Amino acid sequence: MTEMSTLRVSELATLCGEPLERLGRWQDLGLLSTAGQDLVPVEAVERVRLIQFALEQGVSEDEIARVNAEQNDLLANFTGMLGSPRTRVVSFEDAAVISGTDPDLLDRFWRAAGLHDQRVAYEDDLEALQWMNASLVLGLPEPVLLQMIRVFASSLGRVANAAVRLFHLHVHEQLRAEGLRGAELIAATQASADPLAGFLEPAVLYFHRKAWERAFRDDLILHLREDSRRISDVPGELQRAVLFADLSSFTPLTEAMGDTAAAQVLERFATLVHDCAADCGGEVVKQIGDALMLVFADATAAVRCGLSIDEQASNEPMFPAVRLGAHHGTALYREGDYIGATVNLAARIAASADRHQFLTTAAIRDQTSLADVFFDALGPHALKGVAEDVDLFAARKMSGSTVRPTDPVCGMELDPGIAAGRLQWQGQDLVFCSTDCVQLFLDTPDRYRPAPNPAGTTRP
């Protein structure tokens, strides 16, 4: 296709679905080109699409024009980051014909990719439809292809959002905090953004290759052990040990210390969990708030990982206590996640655990072979959303661990030597992680119920 450098305004109107009068008004506002010109650069296609998006988000034409002028043609910076202008535009109906895709199937593709707000198809969309169709011809079942599309779209959407948003918050906003404005602000931002943009696609490919290697290693083990596994009647069903880990006092910690400090604690916890999972051959499937879900091929690895998480968290100088819960059984692998009763039960068990408690089911206990680990029988327990009581067991190491004092306000456990404050209260020696927690306790002591802080004792 011949490369174009300019477009007539009438052609631009057709490509973008905008009336000529409106494009003329945008020209008058300095958003497209010099007012009255009939020819505009081909990049105007992407400028119009950005303007349309801003208008849909409730930003007025005048406001777009004001900021665009103040920030030295802001739209030009954004169109430059989008790559080559997309000048081939076809309707869904034409896209189905050109790609040889059934219209209903195209709609399912489109929705799985999260593109329902894109009302036309471009050149890259037509290419994508061709390899999607080829995948089906080669024997990939449609439900599996749709799962893969959803995983790719969701995962890479998070990657793109993180790259753009983190840069904006931690580079652009910091430049604003230093007093830069207008053209100077944009120039300083672009000085960092332009070279960094060149790293994004290589980074995506690099991490995909690393993940691909790990995924194929795991798949090798499935092949090597498949003679010992029955073929499930349900596609995607696997035997897995599911482990949930969360922080026992994250809500009061956030209230007492604020979002920024809580985010730092959560970042450290996530790093700790990921490290332990890697050491034990587990997979961190997802994180929801302060809770992380992990899966393992066997119960022994799950127990070893859970105990390691608690041990590592307890070795931090100042950290909340961890709660853990695990169950072993069948789970359905869907769209990069695991679902089903096994997952639900593991989550409910973790939610019922106390500080430093690692609760498991009999299925975990019976399949764990670790000489230095004991399972204390706790009897049947009623769990929220579970019809029948579940026999629970507390997994622990033979040696036990030291119990540290706990800040009664935020729930942070800490070494006594680093306490920021101490109080004698109703016969108890209370320690606090910060003077803020001391003051909160003094302001409303009845709100907090300090637990005994026996220094030097050990947990079983």
C-alpha cells in the first residue's frame, strides 16, 4: 500500500467519522493544522482519534485546545508514541469478508480481546483475524483460543497500563512537583520517555521468553508424569495444592500508618511470597489486596512454601503476622487462573486462620512428606460458604519460633529493641512501632484490645 504523507480534510472526515464542520472548528482551535488548509498531515488521523477519546471522557474542545497549546502541542507527543498512522479503516462487516471470518465468530474474538469499544477494524486487526482463523484450522478448539485471547489481552493490557501510568506518576508528576510547566514540562518528560519507549517491546519479548521457558519446563513434567495421572473427563482439570497467604492485620495497619506505608509493607510481602514460591517450585497465580494465591503440583511443596513464608516474614525486623490456608484437590485451569471448589475451600481456610497459623485439610496432611513438620488436629470447623464442617490441621515445624511483641494499634510485630514507644497499660508492657501508634492508642485506648506480649516465648 502506498505511503501517504497528507490527507484532504474531506478524506480525514471519512476515515474518522467526523463532520467537516467539526474538523474545521478543530483547525480553528489549533488542534489539527492551520485554519482553512485543505491538506493535513496523515498523522492528523491519530490526532482526531485522541480528540474523540478525550471528548468521550468529558473533556471539552476548549480545554483540549488550551492544554495542547500550553504544553507545546501535547497531541503531537502522543501521536508520535502510537506509531504509524492507521489509515486503512474497514467496518466489521467488511473485516469479516476480507479475513474470511464468520461475523458471529468475529464478534466473539472482538469481545474476548476487550475491543468492544473499537467500532472499526484496522490493518493489524485484519492480520490478527487471519492468524486466529489459522489457529482454528490447525485444530485449536475455539473455547481454548478465546481463553488465550482473553489472557493475552488482559495481561498485556496490565503491562501497557503499568508502563504508561508508572512513568506518568513517578517521572512526569515529579517534574511537575519541581515546578516545571508547559513546554518545559513536556520537553523534560519526553527527554526521558522517548528513549524508554524503545525498551518496552524488547522487555515484553524478554520476559515472555523467560516465562515461555518456565512454562515448557512445567509442561515437560506433566508429560513425564502423565502415565500416573488419569485422563480427566473435564478438559483443563488438574490435581493441584492451592495455598493462600495474607497479612493478619492489614486493614488496621493501613488505617494507622496510611496508604503509602501499607503499600510498602505489601510490596515487601509480595516479594517475599514470590521468592518462596520460586524456591519451592510453586506459581503465584494472582494477588487480591494483601492475599496471594499460589498453586503447586504436590502438597509437600505447598507446605514447605507456606512455612517458609511465615518464617521469612517473622524474620523481618518489623512486619505483620502471616495467615495461611491450603487444600489439595482438583481445580480447573481457565484463562491463566485456577477455579473450583478446591480453590474456594483453600481461601476459606486461610480466612479462618489466626496470626502465624497455617491451616490445612486432611488432603494436604496425608500427602505431605516432611520429617520436621507436624500437623495438629483441630477438629471440624464451620467455614463460611461451605455446607459441611471441615476437619482442619495446623501445620508447624518441630522447632517452633519466637513470639515477638505486637503493636496493639497497627498489628505490626517488632523486635523490642527497635520499638519507637513503650507504655505500661493495665499491667502489660506495650510496644509500638511509631509515635503515631502511641498517640492513637492514648487517644482511644478502649478501641484497641492489646494481646499479651510475652517476650522470649515460642510458638509451637
